[in-house]
Amino acid sequence: MLRFNSSFLTLFDAAGSIAIQALANSKLGFLFGPAYLLKNFWMAWLLTIVWAAFLRTLGFKVGFWWSLACSSILIIMCWAWSLLTFFYWDDGPVLLQMMPALSNTIWAFLLFQIQQVLVVRLPLAYWVKSTLSGLMIFFWLILAAASIVDYDVSVTTLIGSALFGYWFFRTAAGMYIRLSKHWQQFFGVDGKI
């Protein structure tokens, strides 16, 4: 719809951007402090590697490789889609924007993994799990708001990033559940699934 200049989405993006810019300039702007550092693609990629190493220490050897491989495939898919949609030649190569926003998509994918592996499986009360899930959603929203302030990313692009990260996680997790025993035998590794 953005490609066809939908007036509703343009209005939604403008209103969302104005609201986030006003929030960043208010007393609540201190919440964006850590997000300015963490929203960077390289920070998201580094924390994905740390997460994969954590999975390895828990004994999920196939999960370690799955996490790294899926994150790499996700990055390639985001770059390829952006090149197909927003690349053109005007006295040299021009790439208007990344859509979906790469670092936000990687963060969404990483947070869905943490949610599924840790929060769902921890033997905690329901309200604690709900609070942890809410904190992860709030964290991603702060990262998204910092992307709007720093890079002028549209709200609909960020919503698309979250939805694309969720779809990719569900697809990759389904493959992991179906094929992990086969991968374990094929690569000759032991450990948990």
C-alpha cells in the first residue's frame, strides 16, 4: 500500500512520527537512551551471536546452528527484498530505504526466540511470564521509536518488520521442530532439541 501512495498510511506514518518525536523531546525521552545504541544492526547481530552461544551452553547444539543460520537467512531476505523494491539508478546506485527495517526485524526474530525458549519454558507464575513478555514488547517498541527518531523510519515499515520477523520465526521454528532430529543425526551432534 505504501508503494501506491495510500493516503491513510501516509497520514498514519506522519501522525506516528510526530507523536514519537514529541515523546523523544519530552521528559520520557530518557527511555530512548539505551535504545539509540541497541537499535544498530551490528548490535542486534552481535546479540544474536551471544544468544546462539547461550543456546549452545544449554546443550542445544542444533539450536545454536539453527539460530545463526536463520538469522543470516533473514538478513539476506531483508536485503534482497529492499533491493527489489527500493533500488534504482540515478547517476549511481540509490537505495531509498530498508523495508522491512533490518535491525528491527532481527530484534523481533531474536525476541521471539527468547520468548519461546526461555519465557514459555521457565517454571514461573503466569503473571511473571506475562510481565516478561510485556517487557520484551516494550523493549522492541522503544527500539522502534528510536529508529523513527534517528533514521526517520516510517511506522508502517516498523509494523511490517515486526510482522515479517514473526512470520519468519514461526516458519523457521516449524522447520526446526519437524527436522531437528534429522539434522542431529545428519550432522552427528548430540544434545537437546
